[in-house]
Amino acid sequence: MVRVEEHARDLEAISALASRVNSSLDLDRVLEEAIAVCAELTRCQGALVYLWDSEQERLVVRGAIEGYTEWIGRFSLGMGEGLTGWTALTRQAGIITERPLEDARYRYVPDLNDERFQSVATVPVVGRSGQLLGVLTLHTEAPHEFSESDVTMLETIASLVAGAVENAQLHERTLRSVDVFRRLADLSHRMTSASPRETMHRLAIATMELLDGSLAALLRFDPARDRLLVEAWASSDQARLGGEPIAATGAWARLLGGGPASIALDDAPELALHPRARSLFAAPVRLEGRPTGVLLCFSPERRVLSSDNTELIATIANHAALALEEDRRREAAAQRTRARQLFEALRAGESVPLDRPHVVVLAEAAAGGDPDRLWGGLGEQLAGSFPQTVIDARAHELSALVPIASESWRPRLEQLLAQTLPPGAGAGISEPARDDPQTAVRQARIAATIARAGGSGVRSYQALGAQRHLWTISREGDPDPLELALVRLQETDARRGSQLFRTLEVYLEQHGNARRSAEALFIHRTTLRQRLRRIGEIIDRDVREPGSWFELGLAVRLVRFRSTVQP
């Protein structure tokens, strides 16, 4: 009769627990009642519910009998660790009737004061689809024979706990999805009105809060210098993030080129920007397939992101890509404005003090066009090779104030310009200047005009020699009769489609050597003689006479310089 009454009482307790599970989404309250029912029905002195934390990849105490509640959320076991871990690994109930220390599956934990326990029972908590949710663990101080009915009762309670866990997790995921959607929608809305800097800061805060981290940061990738720069960060524990550039090599390069990742910082100490962090969650920031930065979130716990959170950090990284690009565009526009104002001041003769030596580079295009398309490559190369270069790109020309810090600047700069100038463009390089940049602007323009007069290429003012004086004469003096005669030669070429002026120019450059002149012009020597005779008839001078070569050479250069006007 007593056993029947006990059985009825057991059923009543389990029925009450089932009712609670079906009517409540408060998981902590349900676990508390499940533990109480277990303790009451088995008369155990220790009862714990461990739930599997997929991010920590450990079994974490989520429910406990009185006297053990301080360990909720603080104590955990690895898969296979102790009898509880064994049950999680094998999905089998574990029973130790007495002398647990002699059982290889048992793990003694002094902090839990479990040396007084003699018997242990563990039951897996398994979800409807067969996934492990946790383990129910019971301890008794006296040796206790857990009967088949006890195990069946514990398995029944475990199944009720499983239902409660799944209901609560589903509810939690639903609420979190709503919160994530609201946060991301708010960020998207603010991106249309807030500054990119404010948006990036809000993205860092959202990342930290939604991923339950202690510090989050958005880093910009600078491909020209192969480094990462901190653009925005947020912290929950007063930690501060330095602004020093980070070389985009090793593990950082792998973050840029990979996908969303969870990283144990013990295995990658070079990524530990936060001194107290144990885990890093990261996602590359890409725009149109090219890397533009990295989104980081640091956690003080050893964790691995769930699939939902992996998707979440990737989504936030997409928002970050747009914010970084908008910030880059605004900064580029501001730099263009500052550069234009600087060069306008220099051209107007205003005093512009410089903190170190610079040279001025001026490149002139044969035909105008979109400045970004025409000069974009050259501007990027200058900025990458000579940091802090100021560039003013316009439809026909590019002006650059280039800081120089070493003796090797001249060959580096000349080679860079020769490799990246648009076809048909000419570029001039001034002498180094610090106190008189206005003169440097004039020198660069003279060199660029002379380079373009020769067709294209790069000219340094230092190497112009007497040509700089001819350039001055071409701007100030009137044409003499010989120059006017050469202009008639150009007019003849324009009417008839001939190349008489260019033939004379090459013949003088080759110092009257007929063979080399014909080879340079890709014509036969007979054709060259015919052209020279025709040239002599038009300008009324024998161009094959060496005594006339000096005057003819000066006149050719003057005609070229006069025909090259500032765009």
C-alpha cells in the first residue's frame, strides 16, 4: 500500500512538472522544478542539470539543487569528462552504486564537495531529433541502488527537461531573431542619415552586444601599404584598443582572405588585440569581392560561434563594407578639395609652408577625360610609394606635391611615372623645395611641357639644360622668320598628311646621319633624301648643310614649345 502511494505521488510530481514544461518558457524555472522533483523522488543530496553549450563546446551547469546554485553558469565539463561527460559522449545512462573514485569514468571535483558522495546516476537529455541537449546528474551520500524504475523515472524527467530546453531555445532564437532584425534595420536606416564614422561605431557596438563579446572593432585594409588600421571599436570592460597599424601578414592575411571564423587566441597570440580575451570571432569585410577590412569581436571565454552567429557576423560585415566605402568616398572628396585649394594657392603665389622637402610632379595628358579613370592608377601608385603625397587630378592634368625622405627618390619617382603615365602624356618633376614651393610648381610645368612637346615621357627640371631657356623664350619672344618658315612646314603636313616637320626633327636629332634617321622614321634613305629636298624648298634653306643645324634645332624646339599651351 505504501509503494502504491509513493508511485501515485511520483506520478503526481512528474505530471506537475510536465504541466510546467508545457505552460512555461522560463527555462531556469523549469530546470529548478525538475531538479527539485529529482531530489524528492530519489532522495539524493546533490542534483545538477548540465546543458550543452555549442559555443563553449562544454557541458555547463544550468540548474542545481540548493547548496550548489552558486555553480550555475560557472562550472562546466568537457565532452567525455567524468561520468557526466561519459553519458554525454555515449548517450547512455551512467550508474555508480558505491566507491565512485574507483570507477575510471568518475572525476573528483573538490570544489563541488563531492568526496562525501557514494552513488552517482547520470541520464542524457536528448532532443526530438536526437541531438544532445545536456545531462541530468544525481548524487547520494549513502550507497544507493538505482533501480530500473528509478532510471526510467529519471529518463522521463530528462525527456521533459529536453522539451523545456527545446521550447526555450526556440523561443530564445525567435526573440533574438527579432532583436537582430530590429538592430540591423535600425543600422540600415541610420546609414542613410548618420556619418560613416558614427555608423561604424554603432556597428562595433552591435557586434559586441549581439555576439556577447567584451570588445569589438572594425579594421580598414590599406592595400597600398599592406596594413590594417583601426577605424572604430567598442568595449564593455574599459579595455582600450590602440591605433597602431597592423601588418596584414600571417594570421591577419588569412582573416582577410578567409570567411567568418572562431579562433582560440591561445593558438593565435598575434591576433590578441584584447589582453584578457580568449576567443576571437572575425569576418572579412569585402566590397565587390575585394577585401576592404576585418570585423572583430573578442570574448573573455573560450567559445565557438554557432551557425546563427556565424551568419550574423557575416551580415554585419556586409553593412561595415558599405560604411567603409562611404567613409572612403567622403575622405577622398575632402582630400581632393584640400589638394585643389593647396595648388590654387601655390599657383596664385601664396605662401604655403612645408614641414619637409617636397618635389612637385605635373603630368599633362594629350586629351582630357574623366580624372579618376585618367589619373587613378598614377595617383594610387604615388600615394602608395610616397606616403602623404597630395594630389590634385583634373580633366587634363595631375599635380602632386610629393614628400621626399631619401636620396633614392629621383630614380624611384621617374620609374614610377614612366610605368604609369597614360599614353601620350608628359610629366615634369621639379627640384626639391621646402621654402619656395611656388617655384617648384613652375619648374614642374616647364618640364612637363617640354616632355609633351617631345611627344610624351618624363622630364626632370634638373636635366633640361638649355631647353628651359628656350621654353622661356617661347613664352615671351615673338617668332623669328625661321620659326615662321617651320610653321609653314607644319601647315603643309596638315594639308597633305605628310611628315616633313617630324622628318626634319629626327634628322637634326641624329646629327644629320641619314642611315639612323631613315631607320628612326621607318623609311628608305631615298625617301629621306626626297623629303629633305622638299623641306629645303619650303623653308628656303639647305637642311643638309651642317652649318644650319644649330639654328634649325633651336627653331624646331621653339615651334614645339609654342604649340604646347597649358590645357
